[in-house]
Amino acid sequence: MSEGSLHRPLPVDAVPGWDIETDVAVIGFGASGACAALEAARGGARVTLFEMASGSGGASALSGGEIYIGGGTDVQRAAGFDDSIEALATYLKLAGGPDADVAKCDLYAAQSLDHFEWLKAQGVPYKGTFVPGKIIEPATDDTLIWSGSEEAWPYSEAAAPAPRGHVIQWEGWGGGRKLVDILERNVREAGVDVRTDARVLSLIADGARVAGLVVRIDNRLVHVRAGAVVICTGGFCMNTDMLRRYAPGALKLTDPIGENDNGSGILMGMSAGGDAIHMDEFFTTCPWIMPESLVKGIFVNSRGQRFINEDCYHGRVSRTMIDQPGDRVWLLVDNAIFARPIDLARIDIASVGETWEEVERDLGLPEDTLSATVRTFNRYAAEGHDPVCRKAAKWLKVLDEPPYAALELGFPGSYFSFFTLGGLSTAPSGEVLDRAGVPVSGLFAAGRATSGLPRSGHGYSSGMSLADCTFFGRKAGQAAAVAARAVVREEIVAA
Ligand SMILES: Cc1cc2nc3c(=O)[nH]c(=O)nc-3n(C[C@H](O)[C@H](O)[C@H](O)COP(=O)(O)OP(=O)(O)OC[C@H]3O[C@@H](n4cnc5c(N)ncnc54)[C@H](O)[C@@H]3O)c2cc1C
């Protein structure tokens, strides 16, 4: 057997012969794999990149190409926003949840401005213009948007708010393809040997050290000897078995987004002793904030109770919806703010009434639940505050203009796109760590195959995943090149 499996590395003794020898082998040609390959090649390593699809892309190419960057970029300053490394670091740590990766947050905040310059130096264009308001992605080719919960409680109290969603210049949604195309051009110019239609089946282990890969190319098993391996295979939102086992909360949802998010890289990393952490975490969102007037509505659960300040990032609000009892929540709006949500969201009108009591009855809720919630909200909103959920004053509107409506967001039913955030435990250098926190020799990882900067679905902000993929992909590539050189040195000494 010269194959190994996702769950068991092939021992080096069982390798029938080496078909490819390289310093650094990168698995996956999305944003993280591209950045890892590029920096490893620029670090002087011979790099071979293996991608199971017929070309580059992954989820990265489907994305909006929006990257969470701050600390006072030229774009932020031109739009009149002050930002600082401290504010960015504080926000990232709060967004990362109770076990935020403090070292990664601090490093990313400290080098975020440099990273922005690096992206520009690769040829990623930024128009430099800001679009105000709550949007998912710009419909235009503008660059800077509010992409998180910066202005909402509790974030607004912890860190000075600034918009940090930096979007590649691209007309409309979906600039990710352009981002990956630009990275691919650089990867090829740097001399990386790119192998597509090449599915990695298993790692090869030389004792405790990862020493290569088994790859299926043209229906043939290819044995690759590598000084270091970088896993950049994305998450596991498309692997139902892994969702059942590790992230059952996501089984409420039916719209995974990605390309080949099959979890294979995470499993391979675990097979070599790598730890996988925060595997239950996932990002989800239903695009309920469009049109923006809906943000002035209030959400209630199946008990008629509110559960969040609705002015948070739409993903944070959506993720909190999934925690609620039952299989639906309702967005309550009055005639003044009513608007039909965008079709993509698959949000229906569940009830319309002349009074909130009528809506409550119509939804089958016990008397004085939903109506009491609205009464309490309206009482404080009239005073200009929201002591229950702390929605900011500018989004408060007394819901007192009939008719009243309850818009229903169901799971499944409505469009809750999701992808996973858990993955291999890595150091900021990209080294994969075992359960004792010790690096697995020869093994690196980046992007959604890891638990990185965006660690918590409740704290996720748009742009955090690509920030993590591009920045820590670079770090992993740099460190892998150094590790591969050390292996070559050892082999020379041994000879
Ligand atoms: C519609 C959409 C919009 C989004 N918008 C944004 C946004 O604007 N900003 C943001 O930060 N995030 C966004 N995201 C999330 C973000 O795009 C992803 O989390 C991120 O791109 C993941 O990058 P990656 O490099 O880890 O994985 P990917 O880009 O998915 O790349 C992984 C690659 O590995 C390959 N692969 C997998 N297994 C193997 C194997 N065994 N052998 C060989 N190859 C393999 C896959 O084919 C794939 O090409 C969006 C996602 C989607 C789907």
C-alpha cells in the first residue's frame, strides 16, 4: 500500500520511489496557498503547489475580496477616520471570543499597514474611496466599508470605531476572483511549479517529521518528497460527516459556501499529530440588513424575547439567531421602516397586524410576550436609549406606526450562508502545533484549514478570513522555506 490516507500518513519506508522532489509543498491554491507559495519561493525555496481543481480559486475566488485592515491606512485617513494599532488589536481580540489568539491579533495589528502595502505591491488595486452605511459589499468599485460591529456595543466601548473593510477595486460584488488572479500571476512569476487536477491524498511521515505527500495526478499516485508541507486547503463546511462530528450547530443550516471545503487538510494535519481547535465555530449570515431601514427593527425569538442589539454586524446577529430556541426568529418592523428584504435572503412576511397584540396572536405566541417586548423597547427608544440590548441611539425608532409586520427568518428556509472557522492549531509562524503546543516537524498551515484570526462566529467581521489567509499564509510560506533549508542542511551533514 503506497497511498496512506487522510487519517494515516504513509511511512517513508513504504514510498516506492520519489516522483517529485521539492523544498516546500503547498496544498491548495486559494488565497492562503497563493500567499504561502509566493513567500516561500521569494524566500529562496523550490516550491510545488498542488490543487485538486483545474485552476486556482477555492472559496477565495468566490469571495468579495474584502480584507480587514486597519491601524490608519491611507484610505481610512482620506475618508476622515482615525484608527490605531491599539484599537485594531483590541477589536480583533474581542472579536476572537474568549480564546482569541492574542499573539496573532497583536502581530496582525502591528503589521496590518505593512500588509496593506504588500497587497498593493502585488498589484491589488484599491480605489481609495469610502462608502457609508450598512452594506454587505459595495455595489460599486469603492474601497472602504464598515464591515464589522465596530460601532455597536460592546465593541464601541472597548475600541475606538473605524471602518476596516478594504475591498479590492471591482465593480459590484465578488472581487475575489480578481484578487486570486493577481496573486496567481505573482506565484507563477516567482517560479512556483503549479500542479492542478492534483488531489493530495495523504502526508508522508519520516518518524515524527512530515516529509512529503501522496498526490493523485492523472489517476496515478505521485510521491512527493518535501522539506516542508503547507496545508492551505480551506475549511470543512462541505463535509457533512465532519459537521456532524465537530460543528453540529451548523447542521441547522443548508447553504455552505465555498468551493472544495472538504476538510481534507485538517484531517491530514491531525493524522500527523496536529491539534484541531474550535472546530465547532462557524460564520453564518443571512443578508437581512438590506435595505438598511430594517436595522431599526427588532428581532425576537420563539419566546417573543429580544436577544441582541440589531446594529451589530449582520453576521454576528445571524450567528446569535442560530443559538435561539426553535427554528425561526422574527424581525419586527412598523410601517415607517418596512421594506422587502432582498430576494437572496429568502425572508417571508409571517404576519401583519394593526396592533402588536394581533401580530403576537397570529404568530401563536403566548399573550404579553412579543407585545411586552415591543412595549419595553418602545418605552426606552422614546427616551433615546436601549438598556436591554444596547442598540446605539442612531438606530432606535419607536415601532408605533401601524400596520406592523413580523418578517420570518427560518433555519432552514432562509438563506444562511456559512463556512467553518475551526481548524488546525498553529503558531503565528504557521507551524502546526500538537496537543502539547509543540510544532509538528515539517508541517505548516494557513487559512480556513486553521483556527486563525477569525476564531469566533459571534465576533466575525467581513474581511477577517482573507486578512488571516493572506497575512498568515505569507508567514507560513516564509517559515516553511526556512524549515526546508534546515532539512537540506541536515541531510548534507548526514551524508
Ligand atoms: C461567496 C463568498 C464571499 C466571501 N467574501 C469574503 C470576503 O469578502 N472577505 C473575507 O475575508 N472572506 C470572505 N469569504 C470567506 C473567504 O473567502 C474564505 O474563508 C477564504 O477565501 C478561505 O481561503 P483558503 O485559502 O483558506 O481556502 P480556499 O480559498 O477555499 O482554497 C483552498 C483550496 O484547496 C483546494 N483543496 C482542498 N483540498 C485539497 C486536496 N486534498 N488536495 C489539493 N487541493 C485541495 C481547494 O480546491 C481550494 O482551491 C467569502 C466566502 C464566500 C464563499
